[in-house]
Amino acid sequence: MSASEGFFPAFFYSFFIALGVLIGGVLLGGLAAYLLGDPPLTEMGRLVSKLRIWAIIAAIGGTFDTLYSFERGFLQGETIDLFKQFLLILSAMGGAQVANQLFTWWLQEHIS
């Protein structure tokens, strides 16, 4: 998300980037498991929990810009930047959680 970009487009981009990274990563990981002769659905269930943090980091555009915004919010008193970064991270976490829930429902790992 660039500095010239508005907040609401960045908010929606953050959500859908995290959603897409997690869905794409899990589907391609399942395909790789299938090609290697491993059970693809089991591997997809394992990958969905392992890739969540990477989807969030990819959605917010790396950690250094976020840390800089947090620093500016605390040290320079620009609390609006702090609040915006918190909402962007929350949006990315929401996108990752939606993808996680979709795969949980599809894979039915929670059913004994």
C-alpha cells in the first residue's frame, strides 16, 4: 500500500490479498502433495494453519512500514497513523481468518 493510496482501498486490498495468498498457497500446496503421492487434503489442512502469518505479512506489505508507522504514532503523537495501521492489520487478519474458515468447512477437519 503506497502512501498516496487512500485508506479504504488499502483496507480492502489488505483483506483480499491475505485471502488470496492463503487460498492460493493452500491449493498449490495441495497440488504439490498430490503430485508427490501424499494425501492432498491432509496437507492442505496442515498448510492452512502454517501460512496464515505469511498471508497477513504479505497483505500489509512487509513489517518495516508498519513498524515505522507504529513508531511515528507513539513517538511523534500521530495516533491516527497508529489507528490506521491497526485497522490494516485487523483487515489482513480477517482475510486470513475467512480463508481459514473456508478451508476448515471444505476439508471438514473439525468433524470426528
